[in-house]
Amino acid sequence: MTTVHAHLDEPREQAATTLRKAAGDQGWNLAEGASDTDTLVFRKGMTLFSWGAEITVQLDETADNETGLTFTTKETWAFTDWGRGRRAIGKLLDAAGAEKD
């Protein structure tokens, strides 16, 4: 499990849209039933190189045009992610234009 704090210079609704697009472009699926206005849950199923993964993003509007983000990763069928979660979050941050805190 990995936790990363970041921020995006956009209001919460726009930040959620930006993150959904960036995650979708990277092959992550939005878990509709587990997500709401303050939390986005992205999942990838099992592949040749992964046993399934999940990224949860908590969105906290900190100012009119800034949203605080807390990313948490979880591997579905593994005890450790060997750094894959941190790399996946980094790619998502870069694609969304967000900055680590």
C-alpha cells in the first residue's frame, strides 16, 4: 500500500474530470459503485504482469481553484506492490498535471 499527497490547480469537479480522463487513458477503469463526489476509485484487472490493482483518490477542495489529492494504492492479490503503486500514481499525476506536496 502506498499513499501520496498532491494537489491540482482546479476546482474539485474539474479535478475529478481531469483525473478520470487521465486514468482512462492509462487503462484504469472507474469503479462507479465505490466512487462518489469526494472519492474516485480506479481499478485494473489481472494481466500477465499484475494481479490486479486499485488506486483510490480522495479529493478535498482547499481553495476556489485548488484541490488537494490523497492517493492510496492497493494490490488485489499481492502482499506488496514492489513500487508499482508509486509509479502508477506518478504517471497519473504527470498526465493530470498535478504536483506532489
